[in-house]
Amino acid sequence: MGDPGDDDLRAAELNVAEALGDLPLDFQALTVVSNIFRTATAARSHLERTVLAKHRLSWSAFVSLFVLRVWGDLELRLLAHEVGVTPGTLSGVIDTLERRAFVKRVAHPTDGRRVIIRSTPAGVTAVESVIVAFNQEESFITKELSATDRGELARLLRRVLRTLDGADSPG
């Protein structure tokens, strides 16, 4: 049984099952992962439009500032991993954040080939001003879920993430 307003989403899921029904697919898994992906894409798009655009921040720039605010200085390659982009892509993001005086590159203390990314006071101020509005939109996105539902969804998504931890690692 679905929630009110789910008819179009359920119809799309049934269309997929009908179109691909002759293939040996786990349709429950397909539906779960499709819904995770669609939800993540819709949430990101909503947050970019409603919050980040007003602050002239890309998703990767915001996540970079957020990660630096929470975990402090990080080597570029580690920050890239946390942001979910390649070091090359992050380098361009860091260039933009440096021009805005939100971060600075610092030489690694023992290896001149490596670079540490450090948030500046302006970067901390920027991310702290954005995070309140960002969280208000997170509340909007999850407003149809009870506190219990939110906790259960977070728990289940963590379980999915743990399944993926190391799944792409060699060996």
C-alpha cells in the first residue's frame, strides 16, 4: 500500500517491471535503488535552487566548505574523496573558493607534492550562514516523515551505505 500521491511513481515502477519482466531482475532491489537515486537527485536539485544558488555556491563547493568546517584541514585528495569528486575536479572547485577567499592551499609539512586545504574565517562564516538555510530545506524535504520515520530511514540508508563500503575496493 502506498501513500497518497504515490500513484504516478508506482505506475512508473510497474511500467519498468512490465517492460523488463522477461529479464532475471530483482525488481524490489531495482525499485529501492531507483527511489534512492531519484530522491537524492531531487533533493540535491532542490537544495541547489533554493539555497546554494543564492550564495553562488556549487554543490561541491558547499560540501567542501561543510567538510572542512566539521573535520578541519584536509589534504586535497582526502577532501576530494569526502566530497565525492576526483582530485582534479576538486582542484577547480578550490580555485573558485580561493578566489572568494573561503579557503587557502597550504603546503604539506613533510611532502611538497601534497597540498592541505584550509578554510579561512570567511569560509567558516559562509558555510555557517548557508547551513541554517540548508537545514531548513532539509526539514522541508522530510516534513512528511515523523521523527520515528526519519530515524528509521536514516538507519536503513546507513545499512545500505555499509553494504557499499569497500565494495568497489580491489581485493
